[in-house]
Amino acid sequence: MDSLLPTRAAAPVPARHVDKLDVLPDELLKKQDEAYLAKHQLDKLFGEILQGLAQEMPRDPVQFIIDSVQYGVEMAKQDPQSGLPEHRKAKLLDLFRVIDKQGTGRISYRSMQLYVNRYGGQTLGADELSSIFSDFRPGSDNLISQEEFLVFFSRVSKTITNAQFEAMVEEMIN
């Protein structure tokens, strides 16, 4: 018969709610926040990043923020032509100089062929090399300029992390 009687629900267990925690005056909260930011120098970092974003207006603001934290705002600045951050651009220019042994500022098909034979000749045939060379979109002189080289790699490297990018360039140089 007890089962036919309405049962009384147990009193709900009170949950913790942020608004019901010990109240701190706004000034004390503000001081705690400021102390935390200052202790970890986050106030300076965020200030530099925001200033960099406002001044540079980078093509990829999220990548700019990531690069600013990893490398600093100066190395996070993005090249207006290629969109590459300075830290990536510097590494790619090092690679360009490895391929451009004569220091002409342009890469010929022959220079690319010599580079590939030394660093990856076992896996790349003549047709594949020719295809890759044309992917760089060499100018009418059939030479790849630094700018064309950077633009090509800006397209290639958009989807990879900084660690993956650095590993790729390291593998291509050594």
C-alpha cells in the first residue's frame, strides 16, 4: 500500500554556484588579476600582441598570435607579398641560398636538379622534378625568383604547424 502513496522527493543537494561563492570586492579581484598577469608578464605579452595586430593587420591574425607567443612579435610579422611570417621567411631564404649555389638570386632548372640529386635524387624522377619546377611558376626567363619561391612555400606551408614547418625545412637543408 505504501507504493500507492505519493512519494516525497528527496531535497536536492545544493550545487555550488559561482555567484554564491564568497564575494570579493571588485577592487580586490582586479588587483588579483593584475598581480597574476604581471607575475607571468602576460600583460606585457598581450599588450605587444594587440599592438602588433593593430599595426600590422596581418593576413592570418591567429597565426600572428601563435607566432608572437612562440617567436616574438617581430618574427611574427607577415610579409605583405607572400603572407609568410618573418621566422618562416628567414628559414626559406636560407633554403633558397642552398639551392642557388651561384648566389644569383634566381634558381634555374639545373640548380634545382643539382639540389634534388644531392638531397632527394633517389625518390624524384625527371618528370616529377619538371612538374615541381613548374609548380613554382617561374618567370618568363624560366628562373625562380626569391619572391616566387616564397609564394610557393607560403601556399605549401599554410596548413602545417611551426614544428612541422621547421622539420620540413631542416630536412630539406640537411
